[in-house]
Amino acid sequence: MSASLGLFRLQQVDRQIDRARTRLDVIQKTIENDSEMRSARAQHDGTNNENQRAQHGAKNAEAEVDSLRIKIEHTEASLYSGAVKNPKELQDLQRDVASLKKHLIVLEERQLEAMLLAETTSAEFDKAQSNLVLVQSRLGVENQKLVEEQAELTKQMESLIHEREAALAPIEANLLASYEDLRKQKRGVAVTEVSDDACASCGTTINASLQQHARSQKQLAYCPSCGRILFAN
Ligand SMILES: [Zn+2]
């Protein structure tokens, strides 16, 4: 077996481990990051408070209008009952009714405004509520899938670690060190195949003598351009 074949096999396992690890990180972050849910819940709570305040305001405004109307009715009733005969008193009652009716217009305007606000806040609350339900059900399904994938990957990872140990066994310590260094420098690809007389990673032509060297059982040959370990069949 050439020295580079062992490293090439090891790298195949290491690449799978890298991919599984990266995916596991992404899954972990996605499950932990519930910013969408938090924002939907905040929107729900905020619009709920506003709506309750507005509904309360509308009810108060209505009660004020009702009580003023009753007061006007009572005042008019005594005005027209015939019970009050004194012209001065009658005049006072008439003045009272006029002033109460003026005030009623103001209160009715306030009531209208309060009702409009209550309608708006109620619509906003409804919207936020259905959005929250939507986000909850979607994230629930997504997270369930992610948890399953996470379990599957964790299992895969265990068997990959065993594969790695097996791949590691025939490799000499100094070759392994060279491989590990290069993996760090070359974004995970330390060993590259020679295909069509060229480095599969950078495309540089690899001459026959270098290819022969790459088949050596003891030594490693390196691509003259990208510096990776060459592996030739
Ligand atoms: Zn190269």
C-alpha cells in the first residue's frame, strides 16, 4: 500500500466527519435559536395589551354617554312634567338641558374615537394571534424533523469514529502529522488525487516521475503548486 493511499482513505472518513459535524452544529443552532417564535409571541402579547386597553376605553366612553343621556332624560322629564311652575326654575332647567346636550356631543365624539381604536386594535390582535399559531405549528414540525436528523447523525458519527480508528491504524506517525497540518491549512483537503496527469485540486500537471513518487510506500509526494499530498492509483 502506498503511503498516500492510507491517508487518502483516512481523509475520506474525516471529510464525512466534518460534514456531519457541520450539519450537527447548524441543527443545534436552529433548535436553540427561536427568535422567530419570540418575536411572534411579543407581537401577540403587545397587541393583546393594547386591545384590552382600547376595549376598556370604549366601554367607559359608552357608559359615560349612557349616563349623560339618562340625566338629560330626567331633566327634560321634570321640565315638561308640569310639576315645576316657577319661571325662574323652568329657565334653569332649560339651561341645564342645553348645557348637558352640548356636553353629550363631546362625549359621543369621544365614544366614536374609542370604538374606532378598539376595532383597529382588535384586528391587530387577531392578526398577531393567528400568526403565532402559524409559527408555533410550523416550527414544531421543523424542530421535530431536526431532532430526528440529529439522532441519525449522532449515530452515524459514532460509526465514523470507529472507521477513523481503523483507517488510522496503518499510518505512520510522521505521515499523520503532515496530513493533519495540511488539513488545517487547506480547508480539510490534505490529500488530492492525480487524475488525467493533473492535480485534482488545482489542475497543475503532475509529471510521470512525480506520479511514481506518489506511489511510494514510505514517502509522500506533494503537488508543486498547491502543496497537497498527491495520491496516484
Ligand atoms: Zn495541486
